[in-house]
Amino acid sequence: LSLEDLDSKNRSRAISYPRQIAMYMCRKYTDLSLLKIGESFGGRDHSTVIHAYEKISEDLEKNPSLQGRV
């Protein structure tokens, strides 16, 4: 997966799920605002970052093996 893929408007699961993981990591491990994180991922809205964070947090609780990949 390239940086261009993470910034792209492509909504296929093969690209969107890793993008959501990257947004989750940015939110968890940086002090960047939701707006700045969204801008870094192709100009996405802050609500998209919130959704990504909540989704990945939920997936990590349901699937502990995902933690190793994240």
C-alpha cells in the first residue's frame, strides 16, 4: 500500500481499512487535531477520523489477533 493510496478517494476495503488503521494510530499516538489528521489523509472530514478510530477500537476488542498487526 502506498502513501498515495492512503490519500486517495478509493473506497475499496483493501485500501480503506488500512487507511482507517492509520487514522486510528494517528489519533492514538499523536497530539494532532481531528481536523489535521483528516487533512493528512486526502482532506477528509474530522467525523471520518472519529469513525475510523471508533471502528478500529471496536475491531481490536473483538479480534485480539488484530492487535499484532496494528
